[in-house]
Amino acid sequence: MSFADSLFDAVKRKNSCLCVGLDPRPENFPKEFSRDAEGIVGFNKEVIGLVKGLVSIVKPQSAFYEAFGPRGATAFQETVAYAKKNGLLVLVDAKRGDIGSTAKAYAKAFFETYGVDALTVSPYLGLDGVKPFLEYCGEDKGVFILVKTSNPSSSDLQDLESQGRKVYEIMGSLVNEWGKEYVGESCFSSVGAVVGATYPKEAEALRKIMPANFFLVPGLGAQGGTAEDVKPAFNRGGTGAIVNSSRGITQCFSPDDSEWRVKVVEAAKKSVKDLNGMRFG
Amino acid sequence: MSFADSLFDAVKRKNSCLCVGLDPRPENFPKEFSRDAEGIVGFNKEVIGLVKGLVSIVKPQSAFYEAFGPRGATAFQETVAYAKKNGLLVLVDAKRGDIGSTAKAYAKAFFETYGVDALTVSPYLGLDGVKPFLEYCGEDKGVFILVKTSNPSSSDLQDLESQGRKVYEIMGSLVNEWGKEYVGESCFSSVGAVVGATYPKEAEALRKIMPANFFLVPGLGAQGGTAEDVKPAFNRGGTGAIVNSSRGITQCFSPDDSEWRVKVVEAAKKSVKDLNGMRFG
């Protein structure tokens, strides 16, 4: 089954478009976990166990594992394996992008060595930096290409105007074009786009440009996006997007709070409920 | 000493602007090395030993290590340490770029955990995705921001025209601006730019836009760039750029060639000579 179809089905089955970000910041872990790579695995496993019934997909952010060197790479590998064993799809946020022969090595690293289901990709190098990742979309893998990111200075490059259109709109058209070959039975392509929760107007324009592309919407919670802000990322049926929350779920407590497990579950449940209210309201 | 000053001095002292790319493709290693992470370290150490008198800087490409998972991360770490022990500067080609809090984790990973001297950075997210890397440029670290990359479809995004200028020219102006704070005694900034050898005309325009920024010029050899093609990346004094060759040095032989060491040294010497002829000719 294609990645887009797997994701579509999982979102429907679990009635949840929430994606939980696994961005380990050990200094914020509950005090029973060590502040190292082993603590990362222990905490992630607990979080996965707590949220696996509530979400379809988790998103480890590669940077927070890389910061711990080779042991961080092992922690990343174990996290991916544990999430998959628990029936979750795994989307890695790594924003890779390079010339063709190098992009091929990145695709091999994530899709083969680590066995993730999907990856975020940066489009600064254009099609031949993206193509090696697309080739895996014909199998069961997916990509989310950066189009309009959630950060304040995303405007520096992405909002430049060219031939009457913004760069993010031009990128949206390219992503739509690149994804056409990889549309599954769900009518969605395994080539998706990253569209930040902090830019609802831009998301509205991009939804029209990319009707058949899944959106990964980061920026809910800590970055300021609300459930209402992400509405334009969805189509009228309330499908076509997943919404990521990291700090809002995995850091919603203080390190010495013994009730942290309950709080994680409550935060995830609340996000799912808010998002469903918005999607189907 | 700032990164730019260290690099400037090393290029002058060794009379060499060549950067050797350490992009391990084990299938092409001499037959005495194993086709795994251990083979990578063994081969890299030999190459470093062979070229250390001929170059100032080496550039491991992160993707080729990541493809080997956690053991690849260890191979990367050992390669960086060995190059530094041998007096070389280490520039990692990783093209990272993310929102501020995540970019900070990447900067920590490369500059602190692995201890590299410089890193390539992707600018798709704008200033706040670059800033956490810039902060290390006030110490002894450097960055090279993607401006005009060497691959054929770099035109997809980088050649779009906005307000009468190409996107790569606009990026060049931003890099120049971002780098002003980090200009050292050499009159070069530790904030540099990636400008592909395959686009000499674009390099000429960018040299004027970024007079005080070091250029990292990839694309010599296997990608089609010649010593003459990279001339516009240098200023009139023949300084301000380093030129990378990967496959042309580390894959200039067949795996069963017992004379491979001699060929690596000859290939590096020839590149240095050709580049010096062009720089000072």
C-alpha cells in the first residue's frame, strides 16, 4: 500500500490527524529518566505507549538525536523501531536536500537503514535533489517537501514574488506536479508538503494549488498555531493534513511532576478533540 | 582565531585552495578495505595521510556516513577527529536548516558533539534558521550557506527572478549582510557561500555581491567543472575560495589497483597545480 493510503486509512481508523513530535530535550524529561541517549529511548518508549491509541503517526526531529552523536543515532534507531512495532507510522523531520548522488545516500539512510515511512525534504536544490526520495514513493514511502515553513523569517525567501506569484506558491505547484505520479487509492499523493500552522492565509492558497497532496502542519502549540489556524490546511471533508504538536504533548509538565503520564495523555486527547471539532465542525 | 582567518592562513601556508571531499562509497574502495563503517574509517585515514600536506581542509559529506546508521555516525566522528589531529580544517557538508530551536540542536551536534570547524547550511527557512549557526561564527566556527548549487536543476528555485534579480543573487546579498559581523583580520567573513563550479557566470556576479565572503566551490571533476570554470569564484588576488573535489581524488582508481595511493597523491597534486595556475596565472 502507498504511504498516502496508509496514512489516510490510519487517520480515519483512529479518528485522529494528530502527529506527536518526538523532539527529545532531556533537560525537560521527567526526573526518573537520565539526561542522555538512554534516557531519550526510555522517555520516547513511554510516550509512544501513552499516545499510540490516540495518533496515527509520530515525528522524531533528527536534530535532537544528532546532538548526542553516535549514541543519539542509536537512540533514534531504537525509537523508530519501537514506534513501528507499536503500529505507528514514522515520519522523520530531517529536511534533507542535496545533489542527486548525495540525496540518494540520504534516501538510503532513512528509508532503508533506519526504515522510516516518510521524511521531510528541503527543495532549495530543485527537482534533482528531490528525485531520489520520490523514487521511494512508488513503493510504500512518503516525503513532505518544505513549502511554507512555520518560522517567522520563512518570508525571507519563501515570500519573494516572482512572475506575480510567491515563491511558496511556485514551490506548491512544483510539489503538486512532482506528486502526480504517486497518487494512491485515497486520491492523495505520497508526495506531501510542509505548511506551517502559523500561516493560515498561505495555507488556504496552497490547499487550492495542491488539492491532492497531504500537508504536514507543524507549529501547533509552542509556536503559536491554534486548531482554528490549521483549518485551511484541510479539504472540505476534513482530510488531507496531519498536524504536529511536539512540546505541547511531550513537555506539558515540569520534570518533578509525578502525574506527567496522565498529563501527556490528556494533552494528546485534548488536541485530537480540538482538531476533530475543527475538522468536522 | 576566526574560522575565516584560519582558513585564509592555511590556504596561504600550504599554497593550496583544494578541499578534498571525503564521501565514502565503499563499493569503490581499494579491495583491502571492508565495505562497511570500519572500512570507511580505514580508507579515510589513509586518504588523510596521503593528502594532508597538499590541502588545508577536508569535506566529509554527512549523507554517506548516515547511510551506515549509528556505526556510520561513529565512522564520521573518527574521521573528523583524525583529520583534526592531522592539522586539517574540517568542513562538513550537511546542508542543515530548520526553525530556530531545531537549528540550535544541529549547531550543537556538529560544532560541539562532533567538533567540526565549519558546516554547510540551507537557507530555505530564512534568517532564523541560520542564526543559531551564525552565533558560533563569533568564536572559531564557520558556515557556508547554499547560494547557487552545482546541480542541473538548481535553476528550479535559485534562478527564479524577483524584483529584477535572481533568487541566488538575493540570497547572495543576504549572506553578505548576515556575514558582516563576522569579518576577521583576513578581511573575509566566517560566513561563506556555496557556489557551484558548474556556473561560472553566476559565480562572477556573486563574487561582486559577496566580496568578503569565502566561497566553497563544489563540482570540480565528476560534475563537470574545470579549474578555468572556478576562476570567477576567486578575487583578483587569487584568494577567497576553496574548491572541492571528491570523486576526482578518492575514486581515481579501480578497486583492484595496487598503485591507488600514488594515484590519489598525483590527482591531488595535479588539482592543486591546475588551481594555482588558474589563480595566479
